[in-house]
Amino acid sequence: MKKFGFILFLFFGFSVFAQKTDSLHAPKIGLVLSGGGAKGLAHIGVLKALEKYRIHPDYIGGTSMGAIVGSMYAAGYSAAQIDSIFHRIDFDKILYNRLSRKYLNNFEKERGKRFIINFPVSLQSMSVQLPRGLSDSQQMFNVLAQVLQPVHQIEDFSHLQIPYICMSTDIVTGKQVLFNHGYMPAAVTASALLPSVYKPLDDGSKLLLDGGIVNNYPVREVKDLGADFMIGSDVQGKILSKKDIKDMGSILDQIVSFGMYKEMPLKKAMTDLYIHPDITGFGVTSFENIDTIIARGERITLQKLKQLPDISRLQSDKPVRKLRYQAPDSLVFDRIVLTGQKNFNRDYILGKIGVRPREKISYRDFLDGINNLIGSDNFEKVYYRFKKEQGLHYLYLDVKERLHKASMSLGFHFNDLYKINVIANFENKRILTNNDMLSVDVIGGNYFRYNFDYIIDNGFKLSWGFHSGLQRFAHRVDANALFSEQHYSVNKLDFNYFLFSNKLYFQGNLNHFLYLKMGVTHQYKKLYTYVFSSAQDDEYYFGRNHYFGNFASINFDSRDDYDFPTKGLYLKAKWHYVWGSSDFYDDFKPYSLYIFKVNWTLRLTKYLLLQPQVVSGLHYGNRYNYENIFYLGGMNAYTGSDQISGFKPLPVLSVSATKFAAFSLSPVLQLYKNHFIELGGHLLFYDKSNDLLPEHSKSLYGFNFGYGFKSFLGPLRINFGRIPQWQQNTFNISLGYNF
């Protein structure tokens, strides 16, 4: 009996000893990745180093950028694949929720960006409100939904290749929210919403923001999953001093740091291998330094691993994982489940996306349709998910309509024609229909101006709109250059321009880039000076008349940016036939205006662009009036009139013509993302006769050297031009969006 007991003791003792020994040699490894915005890119370097040492985490968790990197690793991507994915991401697009211009309506494309800041307006309380954040997080979700599509089917994050958690913050209660199940792209998005940059995510019961507010380094939560050995990558620095808080990035850095600073000594003690990459000098938005930040994460991790005495027990024989996934060429959904809509019906939403049950759609067209719905600007959120249930393919769509239909926007600009002007815009949507929009601009400066637009945008169906506008300016010009045939005795005079215009038009969109427009117009034009009058209030008119006509135009716009395009084609061809007049001259004859413009931006290398451009105009009729011809010069699109055109080597309003053709070829050097240096050659042919094909037209050639910068206040442009024939130099500065 004693011998039997001794044998049992040896058996169980050996078993326990074997289990302990085995646990010592193969502990369960937990990996925690902190938040930190762009600094969190160092986590990719950490993963690269761990893979080199054949260390594979059994559990992974993170916050904010740590949650994003961790989610990809948990889904099955290797560190090298994650590196490649991040190099393809446009971080400006995600930070500022920028949607490709392709998906904007044509009204937005034509006018370009004009405002610096936008405020939602409550029509119920008639009050302007501060926005909850600078931008929505839709573009972040779009990227994550595509990258994490291989795990759309998985709701329990413990069933991923690596069990995973991420942290968010409910700003209503101030408590942390742990995501270990649900829809992974939505959970990761909720974890990464930097305060003040992004609006909180409303999931129905909570308002979610960045998890770093309350738990930026969730080591305890990862350990609770069952980890024996904790590896932590922490990219947070110390609390900044007053002198170090210089910009929005440093303020955000400080906010996130507070959330972890208090408990960090205890959390650090819970970490067996603590990795703290040196990210000094980088902030939460330093995404342009991706290679340097990743390299620093890898370097410090390799140094730490070399110094680890018992590293062999962390290593395994598992090969480096690599997710082998190919996005589908096409999709067919047996069921489409739509939630969240209130004012917009199912047909409108599915029609915008272009998807129907049991109808094939290409994967590219589906993503195109999602962006098309977002481009309507009627939704704060459009989340999608693919699932297969009981042999059927489901598409789940969860949308959230914009809370405020109305908004107030402000902007300003300075240029050589208008000087300093400010703009206040009021915009309201869904007034009479779900597809209409009212926009009113009030512009103040040396002269009052306004724009009024009401549009019913039916997408690829026939749309229509009404526009009313007032454009005014005064500028000192060379009398002999503009009115040479009059032989005025003065060299300089004040050129006062007044245009009150109204038009009713119909519009048809052929695709995202091409659209046709036609309609009827009324214009009241005045062109006058005070030089020839002794009384200050007595105008001398070069022209003053009401005009009535029709117009038709074709527009194509595939540019990626309105102010500084880096690729794409812009084309506009317009015919304006004027058939009626109040006849200030007593001898009115109908006439036509033809305007043609094409601008093509080609990317030759990473830094070099080429921009050929042709602009031409023709006044066709038996006679002309001064208010109906073309005026050229300057570097901006100055007014809402097609008859005033830029020509960079010349000062604004330097040449008048009944017909002209301007050609330019401009190599552009793009330095970083927002700096542009241009050297352009220009050629201009022009004439002021009534002949369709004049025998002796005039010509000018010149060049310009310019610098452009995409600033927070709008585009900054500095331009130097020269016309050798006139021995004339030009220098212009403009700042702000055109309006």
C-alpha cells in the first residue's frame, strides 16, 4: 500500500512538474499596443522585430492606433503586410474625412472649397452651434472595412487568429468600453477617434471616443485574457511642459497622455517586456514620417530582445503568418438589411449605392456606390458588412442621417482684384424634397456681393436649379490697353464692373465626371468710370444694359483637387446666345459667346507634375459692346463671369478682346504634399475686331514663376510674371479660397 502511494506521488508530482516546466518554456504571450496617433506606427516595427525572433503573441489588445495595428495583426496580416497597407493609406483623407471630388455633386465641384470653418445650425432654436469635432470618421471606417473584410463574419474576437480586444471611451459616463465582440471595423473605429479631431460615434446608447482618454495602455485587460508573459509597446511620452504645447497636435498629445499617466507606473510593472520607442519630435499627426517611426520601433525592440536572458522560452517554431486574401471581383446579396434611416427611404439609399437583392455588382462598383451615398452629404455614417447566414449572403447597412440640415460657414480671401473680402454662407437641405438644397452667400468688402442658389439634385436623373448673383469690383486699369480704339486722353482710369445675373437651368449627369447644363439667363451689366466726370456720383458708362438669352454647356472634371490638382482633366465648353436686350444702344443685334477651357494635370514622377492648358473665348456678332467682351490678366478665377479670365504673366485686366486663345505649359514641382513650385510658359493670341477670322491678330508671350501652399486659411499663391515684349513684370499675392 505504501509502495502504491509512493508511485502515485511520483506520477502526479512528475505531471505537475512537467506542466510547470512546459509553462516556463511556452508561456502564453500577451501583447498590448498603446495609442498615440502617428507615433503608434512604431508598433509595426515592434511586430517586425518580434517576428524576426519567432515570437508570436497569443493575445493582443490595444487602444487607438494600437487598436488599428493590433486588429490587422489579429486578423492574420503579417507585420510586412501591415507596413505595406499603411504606406498605401492617405492619412490626410482619413484625418479630415476627405471624400474624392468624384463623389461631390456638380454644384460643389464648380464652386470649389470656399470656407475655413463650418458650424451646424439648429433651426428649431435658431442658434449656431459648435461642431462636436472637426470631421466625421467615415473615411477611417471605409479603410478598416476593406482591410478587415476577411473577418467580417467573426463577431467573437476570441475566434480571430489571435484573440483580440480594444478600448474606447463613453464620454457620457467617462467610463471605458471594452470591445471583445461585435463588428470589428466599427469597434476599431470607435477606439481611434481622437478628441476634437473626430466627432463622437453614436452607437445608440453611448457616445464613443478615443479609448486613450481613460485607458491608453490596456495591459490588465490583455493579461486577463490568459496571458502569462506581457509584452507592451508604449509610444506615449511624458506630460508636456507649457513651452512644449505649441499647436493642436501637441494639445491632443497632452490630452491622450493624461489618460494613462496616473496609472502608468503600475501598468509598467505588470509588463514583463516593456518597449518604449524613441518618438521624440513626432506628434499624433506626423504620418509623413512613417518610415522613420516604424524603423525606431523595430530598432528598440531588437535591442530589448537581445538583452532578454530567457528569450528562448518565448520563441516558437510557428512560421511567420501571412494572410492570403483576395477581394471578390463581384458580389451578389440574397438579402439586404437596412437600419437607421428615417427621412430617406430604402429605394433612395440602395439606388445611390447601385445595389439590389440578387443582382450582381462588382466589388469596385459597390465601394463606388458607398462613396456616392456619402457624397450626398445627407449621412454622418454609412457602415456596411458582409455576412453569410444559413447559406444566404447578407449585406447589412447601418446609416445615420445628419442631425442638422442647416449650416453656417465663414471664409475670407485677399487678391489683387477684390482686395480683402469675407464671406458668410447659410446652407439648408431637405426643404421641400429630400434632394434639394438652398445656399446663400453674403460677401462683404469694398463692395457688397451675393450668391443665391436653389438646387434639386436628382443624381443621374434630370436635375434643375436657380441661381441669382451680384458681382462687383473696381480696379485701376490702363485706358489705352483696354480702350485703345477710343484714344482717351488719360492713361489710367477706374474700371467699375457690375453684374447682376439670374438663370434657371436643367442639368443631366452622364457619370461622376461629365454633365450637361442648359437654361435661360437674365443679366444686367454695367461698365463705367468716374474719370470723365467732375461729379463723384456721375458715372460715365462704357456699357449698361439688360440682356436675355439661353445657354448650354458641357463640363468634365476628374481633378483630385480644385485649387492644386495633382492629376485629372478639367474641360468646359459653353455657348451663350443673347437674343434680347433693353437696348441702351438703340441698335442691339443678337450675339453669341463661346468659351472653351481645358486643363490637364499629369504626374510624371513622384514630385513632378505637368499642366498643359488652353483657354479661349469668342464674341460672335455684328458689333460688340465693352461689357460683352473678354478681359484678361492675373492668376485667379476672379468673378462669376466667364468674360474675365486669368493670364498669369499679365496684371489683372490688362487686355480686352472679342476673341482670344491662351496656351500655357507649366511644369510643377510638388514639395511634400502641400507645397508647389511652378514655372510656366504662356502664349496669347487676341483680337478686338468683329471679324470671325481676323487677318492681323495680336500676340503676347511670357512666363511666370509661382509658389503655392495649401494652408489652413486656404490656398496661398505668390506669382511673378513677365511679358518680354512689353518689358513688363508682374507680382501678385493671393490668400484664401476664391468666391
